[in-house]
Amino acid sequence: MKYDFLFKNGQVVLNDLVKQVDVAVKDGRITAIGERLEGEAVEVVNAEGQYVMPGMIDTHVHICEPGRTEWEGFITGTKALAAGGTTSYVDMPLNALPATVDKESLNLKKTAASGKNYVDYALYGGLVPDNLGKLEELSDEGVVAYKCFMSTCGSNIPGDFVNVDDYTLYTGMKKLAEIGHFLSIHAENAQITDRLGQEFEKQGKTTPTDYAASRPVFTEVDSVKRALYLAKETGCKLHFVHISTAEAVEEITRARKEGQDVTVETCPHFLTISLEQFEKLGPVAKCAPPLRDDEEQRKLWQSLKEGKIDMITSDHSPCPPDMKHSESNNIFEVWGGITGCQNNVDLMFDEAVLKRNMPVTDFVRMIAKNPARRFNFKNKGEIAVGKDADIILIDPNQSYVVEKEGLYYRHPHSPYIGRKINCRVTKTFVRGNLVFDVNEGIVGEPIGKLVVNHKKTQAMTS
């Protein structure tokens, strides 16, 4: 047989083991895996000294197009994803304008995305107070999941995303249970965090440490517990996004053991940037939930190592530099979101595998296999015959320092600038197409396709 690509000499990360085998690719799919495969190849990729693994599926990305393309667009955002070893992502229903909460806004998003993605992508629908009657049309149009905020979000701009009240949350869960989709939740107690923030500002408490104190651990845990209870009452499947505390993870783990269908993610910044570092870095590291202190971070790492966290996502939430600036040095006034998707894989491989001895198979399970399973990406997430050839190479012996000049974001700011990472993504392939090479940069034109998740079909469409 003649292959398009033949990966040789690398340490291939399979489901339950790492083994030096050949991986053959033809027509965008993995067609054979084995030792010393026979056959010709258009191109042989020598992966000696590197890991060959499935690309990351980043299920929490904010691309702000249409409406706020000046924050981040599909072209710049997906170049960064590709350079970071991500081969598929799921775009959140905010911060674009209008928010993706009905068929019309979803189609605007699809049109804006067409022909601009360097990696494959899928789309979220939103749950907001005025779209309860439109959830099913979003399902019919192919969204892979739904997202809501229990914390305050949005703005006064027409069409912006809005957080749910308890009635919307309960009723929305009932509807999603009926149509078989799961709901992803930003879990923080809005009444307490909003009032604490207001009181702190009145008192002149406006440092990063004050901001974190206005969103204490219990406000996350409280919202997680309430959401789990409502989901138990309604039969709704849940996914908790960007969980920052081990106590919240324990509540989710307990519910899962009791039979609830629930998964949980955390993000690199909660594992690699402490509250103490936030105080030094300033606004560039502001996010919600906030970064936690060293002890909370240590406990979160323990939850990760124990396998209680299903997946790692970036929560890439970019903005222009002026939104990260306050003339009065008031942290409450600046945008809360971290620009970081370009350093998901290598940063976490360094911290989890190299520094903390996490098995590489566990790492791949969290960045690829589990996201593919939860979001129903049937052809992705594994190095296996028949799967899409979404493949990355990572060199565990090549270190680099994150520099502004090497970032592909529309606005190249990031809390990771200046950080040394002790490994590096060297190549990224999407369905057998090379889209990033560490020496060449981004390769070719955008080839990303939309992954849809109808009840009637699981297809890839242009």
C-alpha cells in the first residue's frame, strides 16, 4: 500500500501504553499501526526522540468572531491553537456578538467561521433566560453542548450573553434532559461574589489578592452543589467548566459515584499560576474563578493525579490590551480572561508528565480521549486505526521560553510570557494535513472543518 504519511521511530501514545511503532496515514485517516510497516509513503516523518500522540481537543475556547473580531478572530485564534498542539476545539457561545443562543446567531457564527480555521471545530449553544424555546433548534443545527453562567456575565450591549436565574437553570435542564444534550456550567455564586466585589471596591481593596478574596472557594462549591441537585431532579447531564478547587471536584466525584452523569475540567492556569504569582503578574492573569493560593493549587494537582478531573481545557478568553489596564490600578475594572491556548499541551506536559511523573497515557486521556468521548467526536481523540489523523509530535528534550514575538494571538499578551517550558510541540497534523511545524510556523491555508452533533447525524461538514 502507498501511504500519504508514515510516522516512524517515535514513542506512540496508544490507549493504554506507549510503544515505538509505525503509524500510517492515508486520505486523512490512520490506516495502520505496527512495527516496521510495509509499504511506500509520500512522506516519512522521523519522530525519533519524540512522542507521537493525538492532538488536543480543547473544549473551552472563546473566539470572538463575529462582532468582536478585534478581540480574537478565527484565523489568529486557530493559528495559536495549531501551534500549541490542538487539532480540534469547541467554541463557546460568548464573547461574540450576537451570542450564539438561537438558530440565527448560530448561522452567523458558522458563516463567520467558514474557511478561516486551521484546525477542526465545533460550536456551543447558550442557555440564557430568553431562549428556553430555542434550545431544540440549536440542537437541530448541530451544536455539541450548551453553556450557561451561574455567575454574573455579559454587558449592556444588545445581543450579549446573560447569566441564568434559578428558574432558567431548572427549566433549561429539564429541556436539555428531554433532547439528550448536556449542560456546561460556570459555577460561582453571583449574589455573593458581586456584593463582595462591590464592598471591596468601596473600601479601596483593589489588588489581585482582594479580587480573589471576593470570589472565595465556597462560592464555587456552593454553585456546584446547587447545580448538581437541580440536575439530579431533572435528569440533566452536566459538565463543569474551569473548576479551580479540589473541594468542588470532590462534590462532583461524589455525585458521579451516586450515578449522576457529570464531568469536570480544569485549566492550565489554575495548576501553574498561583495567587502569589497573580499578585506579581497583575491584570494579565485575572480570570474567573480566580487563581488560588499555593495550598489550593496543591490540592487541585492531587485531584488531577488521582484521575478525578476528566479533561484539561484552555478557557482561552482574549481581549485587547487596553481592557487589561486600569488607570487607578483597580483589578476589578479590568477584563477577566486569560490568553493561553497556544501553550496548553507543552506547558501541561512539562508540569504533569516531566515534573510530576504523570503517565503519558493519563495525560493524553485528559487532553484528547475524554474530550472526544464527552463531546461525541467519534473520529477523534486516539491514535487508532480508522480515526482521523489528528496527530502531534512533542519533543520532551527541547525547551524554550515563551516570547511575545512567537505568539499567534491577535493581541500577543499572556501570563506565560517569560516562562521556560521544558518540552515543545514540533508538528501538528489535522486529518493528515501538516498545519504547524516548529521550524516553518503555520503551514498552508485554513483546512479546519465543522464537527456537528445532530441527533440524526455525526458528520464533518465544510
